[in-house]
Amino acid sequence: MKNSLLIIGLTMCTYLGFGQNYYMPTPEGYGESTTGGGSGTPVTVSSYADFKANIKLSIPKVILVSGTITIPAGQNISEVVTNKTIIGLPNARLVNNTQTQSGSGILNLKNGSNNVIIRNLIFEGPGAYDVDGRDNLTADGCINLWVDHCEFQDGVDGNFDIKGNSDNVTVSWCKFTYLKPAVPGGPGGSNDHRFSNLIGSSDSQAPADGHYSVTFQNCYWAQGCKERMPRGRNGQLHILNCYYNTDVSSSRALGFSGGVNTLSCYVENSDFANVGTVYQSYGGTVSLEFDNCLNAVSNIGTVPQPTYSYSVTPVEDVATYVSDVNCGAGATLDVTSSGEISSSCETLRVEDNTFTQIKYYPTLVEDILTLEFPNTDDVNYEFSLYSMNGQKLATEDLVINSDRKVELDLRQYTKGLYFAKVRSHKGNKTFRLFKK
């Protein structure tokens, strides 16, 4: 289920985008193969009964949610969901006000679920209460899942958990928050269980291939979040362009344990603006690398950069774009009654074409690789070299002089295929080269 670095390396050069839109027509990241219900004529639902009946259908379906749907007391929606696209019309909201163990939670994608898209919905729970209850949204065995532009508020046990046999998941432009005070005294033992996102519910739990492959892109952990942003085990994680700004002084953002199969997390262009603890270790074998992040902590080993194509926002702009109440993370998309999706906001800042103009030669290198840069005001670059299995072999700071050329001596490396990455504060470019 994972992307193959070897296959991609032999077939194409990988270029990363520099700038992106608030509206994404298709997912990027580990959930990029998700297609949902396809392009069929949507059905609009506005009641609990109609919503549940439609997501249970075995046929592909596009479901538009209208208005506020409140889950009846003591119930929730726990179904095997396949080939469905669920989209909220403007201000659509799924609500469960029950704080009991059995009656909590809104939507549980049971084991066997597959190919599900959920967009532009607000999930509202009753507030955190440690009764070992359910989450606002649970992927309890869903393969190929894209959750985009949703807001998760006040889950009893958590806001959105990914566990069981779930795999190949992208969570983009989502906001996680707790607006209601936590209820103390629950039998679980925590008086403040505002724990947002869990990946794997035990050290022994993992999908079929051993690692949860999850991308969090342009997500916002906001007011009231205390822990699990996310908490993970047995994971292959990519956290990209995310923003952390919670008002809980004792908050913990990332919390990882290796689990039985180890965990790796590549955190890129993310801003830990206001959080008590950036990273909390829970033991086991963990690799954690922060790449071009603000307010981060030290790396733990190295993590291969994901090989799929994705869009990068300059890290200094992440807070502005992601937290924008009209356009950013959360249910901020425009959706028509016929299911057409767009954003009324302007496109995010698109970088200039500096990186497309960088020349590198020869691609078949014997000793010296030459990099030639365009005339820009950017003079500070970083060059990194990776092996075919994603191991970072070297990193060097480049200062571009007046002739705009840099020569790099690669004679120490053995014959074979490598990946190189050139980066500045504006973005980055990845290409392959062969050492002869």
C-alpha cells in the first residue's frame, strides 16, 4: 500500500509544488488513491435516518448533508462504508450530545470500510469526558480515506481516531478544537480528556502491512486541544504545513511510541506556535525528523521524505493561511446544491518559478555535479543527497555567489541512482541523478 521510492525514481523526476489552493480537487498524500462515490448524481439528506440509510448502501454514492443532523440519544452511526463521498453543504453539522460510553460518537467507519471521502462537515460532540467512549469520527478499519475541510469539536473520547486496519489516509485542511470545558471525574481516570487524534489504539495494533500511512496536511490544532495532535504507534506519518496554536498551557502536540513495528514521522513546514510540549516520547523505536519547521525540537534519527507529489506552503505563511476563519482549515468550502465544490478565497501565494529554473548537470555524474541558479535575491540554499531507500547521506548549505553556480564533489559515492533535493525558504525541488 505504500508508495515505492524505487518505482517512482526509475520512472520520473519528482517535483514538489510551491503554493496551493484552499480547494483541492483530489487528495494528495497517502490517501491519494481515494475516489469515494465517483461522479454520480448526489442525493441530499437532512435527517439521521436518511443519512444512515444512504451510507449503508453497497453502491457508490455521493451524499450531500444539509443543515444540522442530530444523532438520537443512545445511538450513533457505525457501519461498513464503501465507495462514498460525503459532503457538507454550507454550515452542515453532525451533532451528538450524549456523554455516555455507548451513546457517544457520531460516525464509525467499521472494519471493511474502503474508499471514503468526507468533506466540509462540522462534527460536534458534547465535550470531553473520560468514559472510554467513542470519537466524533473513527476510522476503525477503513482503507483509502480522505477527510478534507472538516471541523471537529468536543469529542467525548477524541475528535478523530484512525485505528484497527485503517491505512492510506489523508487528512487535509481540518481543524480540531475543544470549545466546551472538559467534564472531570470520569471512570477512565482523566479529569481533562481533551485528547484530539489517535493513530493505533495499542502498541500491538497495526494494519495489514504493519504501519499506518497517514498524511496530515494544512491541519490546525486550535483552542482547547490538550494532547494527541496526534498520538501514534506503528505509523508512517507525514505532517505537512500544519499549525499548532492551543490555549492549554500543559498541552502536548506529538506523542509517539514505536509499537511492535516502529514509527516514523516526517514533519515539514509546520508551525508549533503555541503548545506546551512539541514532542512527548512514549517509548519504543521512533524516528522523527523536523524539516523547515518553526518552534520545533531536535530530530530523532532521520526519516525519508515522502515520495508522492504534494504542495508546499512557505512555513512563514502557514499560520496565516491555515487559521483563516473564512478560507482556512475547517468547513470553509463553497458547495452548491448540485455538489459543486469551490473556494471563494484567493489562491494561496504561489512562489515564483525559481525552482523550475534551477539547472543541474550532468545527470550521469562521474565526479562533479554542477548546480546553476537563476538570478534572484535568494542566495541561501541547502542541498541534500538521499540513497534509493530514502536514507539522507549528506546535507550542505550553499551560498550562491555572483556566477550563480555551485560545484559539488560526489566522487566518494558508489555507482547507482540517488535523489537530490535543493531547498530555500521559498520551497524545494527534488530530482534524481545517476553516479557512474
